[in-house]
Amino acid sequence: MKYAIAILALSAGPAMAECPAPETIYAAAEGWLAGERLADPGVTNMEDAACAYTHWRERLEDDLGRPVGVKVGFTSKPAQERFGVDAPVAGALFQPMLLQNGAEVSMTGSRTPFFEADLIVTVADPDALSAATTREEAAAALGDVQAFVEMPDMALAEGLAPTGPIMASYGVIPWRGVMGDSVALSELSDPVADLAALSVTLTANGEVMDQATGEALLGHPLDVVLWLVGQGGYDLSEGSVISLGSLGALHPATPGLEISADYQVGGQPLSVAFTTVE
């Protein structure tokens, strides 16, 4: 069974007449897997983008396997304004995209890669999570919170402006991400308050690139989870990961960087570090 995932909740309305042909999106996915850039999918609204993404995800699954989680993008007002959307957008994460703490991340195959401080939570109780309507209920259904630096690749064709529908068609273009230390939410004295107050400092070659708090994620990290649950159609099985979005800005990724992100969550230090190579 194909991984059921929606980009946005689609309201009733006219048929999606402008959805690209499956063959067009399959070809784009094959090119992207081979290191090529992505052409304009020809969509102008989020409904058609959702249709295009269905074909994109299907083709990626053939090479990358079943998704292991979800990336939620555009979880800050500045990001939404930049891409002309008024809500987050989500796409699948695949196991080959996720690397372990201390990794050497090769830039081979990337086109226009960036790095940013992010945050991961894992699903512990899928049934409870699907029924969650409050931050407290969401926290109780989750397992760990984990340090995470994401490396999206803005692999669009030269000169193609990244609009919300284009980015949604390609699942917000995740490429790599490095997972670091984690702590169980059950070990935090007040998971809801602790996640709201979390802080992170992102550095590259010893230079501070960003500092942010949990408020950067839709006002509260758990609100990203609740948004995702509210869309329906996502495979949030036990152990799956949810990347919650940008804690700060995107920074160009080039070989020769020593990148680290240091978090404080409820008095618990978490960190992730890696290097970029050719």
C-alpha cells in the first residue's frame, strides 16, 4: 500500500484540472534522484500541488523505500510570507535522508543545499496521537524529542522562483538531515512548558549562525504536531519521526563546514554535530 500523505487538507471544490501528468512528475523525481534540478511542475495552487506530490512521492518510494516520517515546512510566519502560503506544508522523509550524529555529510549530488536548526519528535502511541487535540495530549502520545539539523536542497531549475505550490509539489525538497541527542518527553518535568521554552544555538566553524526558541515553530512545537494530526492521511506509526521546521534561517551548505547545534530542553542539554565534505 502506498504511503498515504496529504500536503494540505483539501476542501471540496472544482476538479484539479491542472494536476501534472504522472509521467511528468515521475520523470522529475528520476532526474532529482540522479542529481538533476527540478523543472517547474506547472502548478499554481495548493490543490494541484497536492496532486503532483502524490506522483512525486510514489516515484521516490520505488527507490528510497517506505517513508519513515514527515517533514513539516513553512512553520514560521517569515517562511510563509516568503513562499506566499498561509499554512504549513508537509512531505515524506525517507531513511536514506537521515544520518547519525557525527556524520560526514557528502555534498555530492546536492544542487543548492542549505542547513538549518530543526527539531524532531517521535511517535510513541499512534492511536492517542491521532485523537490528540491539545498540547498535553500530543506530548503524552510522543516518545522522544531530538536535536536535528536539516539540510534541504533548493534543487529548482536555475531562475525558477520557489513558490509555495512549487515547493509543495516536491514535498518541500528534503535532502539530508543529521539526528543528534534525544530525551524522552516523559523525562521532562513539564513537557509542554519545556518545549515552549527550549533554546538552540546553531554554529558553523565556531561562528554562531542562529539562536532561537520553541516559539519559532508555529508559536509552540506541539502546535506543529497538532496541525499535522489535524490534516489526516499521514502515516504516523509508532517510531516514525516528525521534523517540526526551521528554528532560524537557512544557511548555504558547502564542503568544509563543522556544524553543530546545541539545545536546552527542560534543563537537559542536547546536541548534534557533523562535518560537510566534498
